[in-house]
Amino acid sequence: MDGVHDMGGMDGFGKVAPEPDEPPFHAAWEGRVLAMQRAMAYAGAWQIDVSRSAQERLPPQVYLTASYYQRWELAMERNVTERGFADADEIAAGHALRAGKPLQRKLTADLVQQGMTRGSFFRQAQAPARFKPGDRVRTRKIHPPTHTRLPRYARGRLGIVERQHGCHAFPDAVATDKGDSPQWLYTVVFEGRELWGADADPTIKVSIDAFEPYLEPA
Amino acid sequence: MQLRVRALETVLTEKGYIDPAALDLIIEAYETKVGPHSGARVVARAWSDPAFKQALIEDGSKAVRTMGHESRVGDHLVVVENTPTQHNIVVCTLCSCYPWEVLGLPPVWYKSAPYRSRAVKDPRGVLADFGVNLPKETQIRVWDSTAETRFLVLPMRPAGTEGWSEERVASLVTRDCMIGTGLPKKPDQKPEELR
């Protein structure tokens, strides 16, 4: 969706302000949110692109003013209720009022080590790769109302396939509950001028990792 | 927000989905075990061992797994090398994807709108915010982490460190130089200048 989360190239947000000696968390609840998200993902409640999609669907003014972990919390509440893991009245009450739904597995303390390892997104290829490194491609001009990982600034642009990363779960399908729909993934590199116009710094190149459905031959 | 998070945790616990003791351990791991020191070890090994460096560039996940990190590195780690002619910077414009397993939790600035919006359009301006000014002919390559690939920048080894042990060169590797918004410390840099 064309939301405010898709920030690449927007102006007006100001300077980057690094914080000296930044702690891992700025409040104890931030860690709880992160760990809950990990545990629910391990349990198979939803996949990462479902979480991203829930954040992207927050009202723009909320997305822009909430902190990172606030967004996680709001998105998690949304996924918990939308997917029937709990109801809004239970979250409001701060207690379960009904029994839970069965989940694939549970992250208990003895399993945390394996719960800390990222899953693999490689999937069995359904068809041969359409592109190879060196190929000229144009990104499609798409504006799906749902989750996609093709940023706006890189749509309809001419680029070169630089690497092929194998076949991966396709976020656009995962986020809309259409299964993994495996797709080939490529690093596609663009000249700065192709993205930002003739006045752009000629020493800049930008790459995205693009799933095959985002690309057409050029 | 604290009360709201507590409410959700209580509901999910009572429903039987999550175990608060497991949450404690995850938090503890991110506070004490996982951090940029892991990435610094990888960089120092690459600076010290050409065969490892080659393996790292070819398959980052596989090479890092040979080092026996505390937290096992998953698939899709891609290591990109700075050279005298090319400087690499990593961003995630769509959310905040970051190589947690080798760098720990991302800093707030990495997740902020100023960084996510500007890094792909004005990387030199972003570098200037970090006090980094590269020669104007240096090619700048921005890697937008739009999939599950995770990027780690392999900076150039600082001059004047010939003969240093792997452990000693690791002390010059900063988090920011592995994101591409910084450069490694210089061997003669005084402690108060470090960031």
C-alpha cells in the first residue's frame, strides 16, 4: 500500500540524530513487546510480513508519531484481534475472558536459544529464474492496496540485476494469507539519476532486493 | 504504554500462547549477549584471514556460522565490501530491517524517518550528519533492505594496524562502520573521540 511507511526519498524529516551510548531499550516495556513478538512468531501465530502489514495499516498520523516499539505493540494488538487470538474486550480488561486458540508450538524458556535464530525464507522454486545477473530490467509500476516490498521510489525504473538470491517466500502473498507463493529474489541496482533525476549525484547507486513479480525485461 | 503492554502480555499468557520466563530470557539475550561485538569479530577475522574474507563475501551466513557465535546466524546474510573506490551504506526504507544476529538491536536513528527517507536520496548528506566526508569521486552504494536479505558492511582495514592481532583490530570496528554510516576507528585515535 502507498503508505507513510514507504519513506524512501521523502523530504522534510530533518537530520539524523544519533544518540550517544544508546541503551538496548529505553523502557522495560519495549523489551516485553519485542519478546512477545518473537514468541508469537515462533508459535506460528503470523509471519513477519503480516506484522509489517499491520504496522503499515496504522493511521498515518499514528505511524509517524509512535515510536518503533509502540508501532510493534499497536500492530500486535491488531493481529491478535484480527486473527482471533484474543478479543478487544480481553485486551481492554487485561485478562483472558475466553479460552485460547491452538497454536503450532510454544516458546518456553528451555527453547529460547532456538527461538532466537531467524527462520529461513528460502523456498522450493516453482519455475526457473527468469533473470540473471547483468540483465536489464524495469520495475513494474504497481500500486497494490495491500502489503508490498517494492518501494514507491523504485517503481517503473530501469535497473540492472546484480545478484540472484534464490527463491524466497513472497511478502505480498504472505501478508494477504495467500501462502508463501515462492518467487525468485534479485538485487537490482539503479543509477541515482534514474531514481532522482538529472541533478542527482552521479556517484550514487541504490539497490533494492526485488522479487521476480516486481520486474519485467527491459 | 507500559500498562497497555502489560495487558497484552497477561492476555497472551493466560491464553497459553506465550511464556513470560521465555520473554525474560529473550530480553536478557539482547541486553547482554547479542551486539555489534559479534559483527566486529567477523570483520576482524576477514581483515586477518584472506580465505575467510573470500568465503564471507561469497556466502555471509555460511562463513559466519563457522565462527561459533552465541546466537546462530540464520540464512540470507550478505557481506558487502568497502574498497578505495566504493563505500557501502545499508538502510531499510520500508521498515527497519537490520542484521540483528551480528549487530544486535538497531539504534533509534536507524529506525527513524530522517534516516529511512534520506539514505537512498542523499547518502552524502546522511554521512555528513555522522561527521563522515568521503572524497567526492568515491562511488556510494546504498543497499535498501527490502527483502529478508540482511547486509553487513565490511569496512576497509585502517592503515597502521599491520601485525595487529585479530582481537586488537576488532577493537577498532564500530557498529556504525558496519552499517556504513561510519568508518573504523584509527589506531591512534584517543578514547574521547570514539563513538
